[in-house]
Amino acid sequence: MGCSSSAVMENQSRRSDRVTSQADELARTPPPFAAIKAAILIQGWYRRYVARMEMRRRYTWSIFQSIEYSGEQDQLQLSHFFTFLMNHYMQPGETGSDWLSHLLTSSGHTGDNPDTEQELGYESINVPDSYTGPRLSFPLTAADANALLKAFKQQQQLHGRYVLQLLHETRKSLKQRPNITHISTCYSKEITVCGDLHGKLDDLMLIFYKNGLPSPEKPYVFNGDFVDRGKNSLEVIMILFAFLLVYPNDMHLNRGNHEDHIVNLRYGFTKEVMQKYKMYGKIILHLVQDVFSWLPLATIIDSKVLVVHGGISDTTDLDLLGSIDRHRFKSALRPQAKASENSNEKSVGDLYLKAQAPKRLDKNGNVGGKPPETSSNSIIDRSSFRKQRPVTSSASSVYSFSRSDSDQDGGREDGVLQRDSNQERVLERSRIEGHNSTPILEVSCLDCEVAFTNDISREEMEWKQIIDVLWSDPRNLTGCIPNSFRGGGCYFGHDVTQCMLKRYDLELLIRSHECKQEGYELCHDGKVITIFSASNYYEEGSNRGAYVKLGPDLVPRFVQYRVSKCTRKLTLQERVSVVEASALKSLREKFYAHKSEVIDAFKQYDKDQTGRISTSQWALAVESVLHLHLPWRTLRSRLVRVNTEGSVDYLSSFEDLQIEQPMKEVQPNLIETMYRHRADLEIIFGMIDKDHSGMISIEEFRQTWRLFSSHLHIDMNDECIDDLARSIDFNKDGSIDFNEFLEAFRLVQKDNQ
């Protein structure tokens, strides 16, 4: 700290001397030129100040996006793990052990179960006289929708009976709608298209305040991702569904990638519903899951503007998309399981998996045996479980290129924009390499790499159509490659956009799915518009929200806004500082989650064990572990201590952080592993916890952790797992309060203890 403070004081002294000399020179300048010179000096200072703020703003944005996409990769990997178990360890007619059966069926398709449908009835639920919230009468009127808006603004809660009835009526309405909705500006002056809301009720209220409530004169298209992340997701969809029922011809909803019950497990919507409706929460979630599966997949305005949540791919076929039975795909994260399969028509990959299954998991859920060997020239896709896509460029190969680029270009990482150029170069190299790859389909789960033939069924083609329109992103490249950073969908280039528009005689593609600092962005020569309506998405002041209005001329007009709870407008420096602090906190947590791996990477460069390495070595080591593609040189001073010689004290990254309630009897590397995967564990144990009491048995914990540790390739013996289970059982009653356990895994500053 002393060396660092001395360096800062020296820099301040130099700056002060420079300002003094400039002031002396200005004093000697003749009066006519003094004002001009002063203006030039002030302009120079201001430009440097704005440049510094812009640099901080850009690397903050890069941190947030990289961590967000990393979380989506983890979610897809977990979903693929569930899919693997369901397809190959829970065969039709088999029950398996109780804990495994519950784990797999908890994420199943409850909407297809007649018993579940009967369970969802609302008629028998009585609303007590003491209830003071809004009372809805069906069919809904505009007055009912307005009353709902007013009640939610006053933070009132809608009774569970009305929630269920509203969901029932919404499902009836959505069942009558096609996969692709066609609307026109002929009946109104303009149509408003809104992007992701993510449970931000204040943003929805502000849109209606600025633009007007939905009506025949004010038609809306809401382009998916209504839920998750924000704290008012249920209220948001209740309002949208209410106006959908009141104005079915003027309120249009597209499905987003977060209208998916598996995604909801990680990003908060499931937990929100269970906390707000403890008695009816499970029933509400089952019905919401079914409603989401009936949401249309796209909207076309005036036969010229295509509106989808994510994007397109080089194989997107609107005719096929329009003919899909969308309700079958409750989750877009995995292909729909086949209802029946002829035992004489098993694929080579299926037979291979069944041959390996007894070695990997016994009837009690214990994992044993060695993973099957694969050929050295296999292309393994670690982040995409897709039988239907000919994987010409896998996610793992993209990452290997990325690490290579990081090694080669580590010395050129000073620019904040280096990440974007590196990413585009990685994607382009991946695409080129893909043309020379073997045209087979491969999948990786639990160390089982399986090659499938190119015989793609219609069912798999349909699933591909859905996942591409929900998960894809545009990029400045040519062609179409797997979306490796998200782990699902694809990156589509300007040529793919041009071909799509020309093929269907379209002029414009409007999509959402990506947070933009200004709320919107144009790319592909203005033919692709990204619209994002959740302001302050990452942190207060991180981004604006926006919506776009289209009239008969189809010229887009953008309206920006930012919800603020402060009456005083924050300065640029205050906004940047708040957002930057939040981003750096998230990044430090990411560091801590990979502490052992990061330190091992540092020590590879520190042969003499001095605790110091060069800046280039530090940047390369961090990127080799975290794979976040960030400007590490720029971030160095914010994350680690640098001495006067310019070398990095790499252990200083972890000096101020610790787990809030350290468990001394548990091995440190196990604590780190639990912290790193606490989000996945919360999902799994939430699925095991049938009554959502927050309590699970120690045996369920042991069995699930054994299976999950094999999925994560963690070498852990039963003794370690038992020690961990005993340490979590705080009151020694044979069960685990998992909510309390998760709360214990919080990073805090040591000086705050």
C-alpha cells in the first residue's frame, strides 16, 4: 500500500506542476489571446475526463456482459445434464430410485399430465372478505386491467384465485393464436415494439405513462423475456396477460428465451412465485409453464418487418416455424423427448450410451468406472447439446482458439475495445475451421462423447428452429456459427440477414435478447434493430431502456428512458462509479470462485515463488482460467496490487475477501467448489424439495452431490461428501436447511466482519 500511495502522490505532484506551469504561461499571454488559450486548456481537460469516463464505462459493460453469458453457459450445461439423465437413465416404464426419479421428473412436462390439469382448478378457491386487493371479473374489461395496474403500483398482491383464473383465460386465448402473428399499421397510426422487461415493473409503468395504455389506437408488441432477474416478474406478466385478454387484436406477445421453466429456476422467477404465493405457488408455476409454451414465436408487421426475440440462422424457415406444434416444447433448452421409439431402430449413439451407462451410474446413484475413451480427432461441443445441428464448429474449439489468441495477443490488451476485436477474430477463425471439420453430430455429457449421424428428424429440425429464434445474436461476420459465448443458438452475419429478408420479401428484422447501453442498437446496415426495454438492467445507471414505434412508412422512431428513484440527477462520474463498483464486485466474486485454479495459473509463471509476476503474465493467467475475454491490463489496477517495479502481487486479489461463515471442518477446495456452483446446487435442491420448505434430507444431499460432482468432473470421495453433509446439518436433525446454507456462502469484505 505504501508504494502504491507514493506513486499516486508523485503523479499528483507532476500534475500540479503541469497545471502551475500552464497557469504561469497563461498569465504571460496577452489579454486578447488569454481567453482563447484558457478555453483550449479547459476543452483539453474536459476531453480527457470524458475519455476516462468512457473507458471505465466500456470495461464495466464488458464485465457485466461476460459474466452474464458465462452464467447462461452454466445454465445450458446443467440443462444438458438433466437431458442426458432423462434420456439414458430414466427409460420409459422405469422408475429408478426415489431421489433420481424426483430430480428428473421435477423438470418434466407437467402440463401434459391430465392429473396436473385437474389440480390447476381455481373454482374451489374462495377469496376471503378480508382481502383488500383488486377483484377481477371475467371476461376482463379495460377497467379491470387499469385496476390491476393501480394495485400493483401500490404494491398490492393479487389473490391466488385471480392469478390462476387469469392464467387459465390467457392460455385459452393463446391457444387460438398462430405461431407467427401478422399485424398491420393500417388500423392504427403506429405500432409500438418493446424489448426485454425482465420483471422491471417500473419500466413497464413508465412505457405506459409515456406512450399510452394498450388500446385499438395504441397496439403493442412485447418481444419476450418478461420475467426473471427483476423482483416483479409475476406482476409484469399479469398486466401483459390482462391487456391481452381485453385487447386481443392490439396486444401481442412473443416468446423469449426466459419464458422457459428451466431458465426460471436459475434466474429468480420460480423463487419469486414461491415466496409470494406459498399456498398456490406450485400450481401457479405449473400453469405459467403451460402458458409460456403457447406464446407465439414471431410477429410480422405489414408483411415487411419480422419481430423475433433472439434472431435467425442460415436454416431459419418461417414456413416450418409456422407449422410447429409449439406447445410441445415446454423448454427450448433441450430437444423434445420422443414419445415412442422402436427398439429395432436404435441409433449408434444410443447403443453406445446404453453400453456405457452401467459403468457410470448404478441403481443407487453412485458413479463409478472410467469415462469412455474418444478418438483424438473428435470435435466435442461442451456447451451445446444438439443432435440436430451439424456441428462444424464446436464451442470447445471456439474456446481453444480464444485461449490461443489470448496467449498471442496478450501484449496488445491495453485497449478497452480489444475484447470485441478478439471475439470477432475468434468467431471468424472458428467459422473457417468449421468448413474443414468432419460433418458429424457430437455431444458431450458426463464424459460420454457420442457421434450421431446426419439423419435429422423433423422433430429435431423443429427444435432447432425454436432455439435459433430465441437464442441467436447478430454479429459483424459472414455466415452462421454456433453461439459459443451464450452456449445456445447461433451468431448470424449480415449475409444471413440479407438472404432472409430477400427470401421473404422483408425490409427489417427487430429483435431483443441483448442489453444495450442506449436501449437500442442498429447493425447489418440498419436492417437489424435490437431493442431492450429494461433500464438499469445490471445496476442503477448501467443502461437506458427504449422502445421503437413503427408507422405505415415503417421508419423506426426510438424513445429512450431511464427509471430513477432519485430526485437528484446523478453526475456522469457518480453514475459510472456506482456501476463500476458493482461490476468489479461481481468480477472479484468470479475470481474467488476460481481461486485455486487462478493461483495455480499464476504459479506457473512464478518459478521462484516470489509472489510476483509481470502484468502480461498476470493477464494471460487470468484469461486462461476465467475465459471472459476482458481487457485485463486495463482492469489490473482495480483488481490487484501493483508494486513500483510494475510487477503484480498476484495474491493480493484475494486479501480482502472471505466466505461469511467459513466451515473449518471442511476442506478449503470443497468450500470453493460449493461456492462456485452454488447457483446450480440451488436449482437441483430446489427441484428435490417438493414442498419448497427449504429442507432436504442428508441422504438426498449425498446422492445428488455424488452425481453432480461426476458431471463437474470433480474428484471427491464419499468421506468428503459426508463431512460436508454433517457440517451443513447445523441442528443435527438429519435434514439440511438449504436456504440457510446458501446464505452462508456469501463473499464479504474481511474488514466488515
